[in-house]
Amino acid sequence: MKVIFGLGNIGEEYMTTRHNIGFQFVDYVLKETGGSETGQKKHKGIIVRKEVGDETVLFVKPTTLMNLSGDCVRDLVSFYKVSMEDILIVHDDLDIPLGGYKMQISKGPKGHNGLIDIERKLGTKDFLRLRLGIENRTDIRFSGEDYVLGKFSKEEDLIIRETFVSVWEMMMSSFIKCEETEVQRN
């Protein structure tokens, strides 16, 4: 069993923000694979179980605030006895330009509070992360916090949708094999 956690904040006001790109990615994959975006609420998350190829995959959106994502991840990993090699955390990353992505073990932005909480509650950094680039600021006076809570423009949303297509195609082979991948948008 594989578990894909898409990070974000619950609440209508956050749904289309840059910080919720993890939720948006999970919703995209569920739609593409013919799954329902509504799932069971348990273990501090919304969970949809699907068969993807020969693999059972749980798609999870934590229902905690982003900064407490570790509660959901820890509870689910413990309940299902999932190994660190079988989890993937999907999150926004200001260190990567919009449209780029990296899938890496133990690496991620130093200031991402959702990841910090997950690392603390799992007691390890050794899990796979899908780092989706959101950096596209033209005005550097925007703080990172304000920027991640802003919404994508229509042009940025098109780039994100193209990125989701590429990422999902890559994940069909790499995540199942747990390989690290990096793509930077030109």
C-alpha cells in the first residue's frame, strides 16, 4: 500500500491558494483516475482508497491546519503500519520556480511548517516528498507567507495544470519504485 498525503489548509478561503497545491494535486489525480474527491473522514484526514495499476493507494488530505499535518500523517502511518518508503508528501515549495518540481527523500524547504511538524511527529526526515514549485513573484516585497496564501492567476493555474499532468505521468513509474526525480521549468 502507498499513501499520498496532499498538504493544505481546510476551508473554502484556502482551497485555491498556492499553499494548497498538495490538496489540488490529490484532487487532480482522483479526477484523472476516475475517483471521487469525497472520501472518509478519519485519522484527522479525508481518505480516498483507489487501486492504481497493481497498487492500493490511499489519497489523503489532512483536516488539521497545515502546521499540524504531522498529526494526520503519524496517525495514518501507525494505523495502517505503512513504511516510510511507501508514503509521499505533496507540498508547495517557494525554493522551486512555478511549474518545476522535485521528488526527493529527506529534502525540502527549511521553513515549511507542515513538513517540520511531520518530521517531528514521525521522528524522521526519511520519507519521499513531491516538492511542487510555486515561486513566481514579480514583486519581491511580497513576504513568503503572504504569497503562499495568495491565489494563482489564470496564467499560473494553466502552468500548474500542465505540471500536474507531467508529475502524475512520472509518478506512475517513479513513486511506485521510490525514485528521486527533478524537473525545472524553463
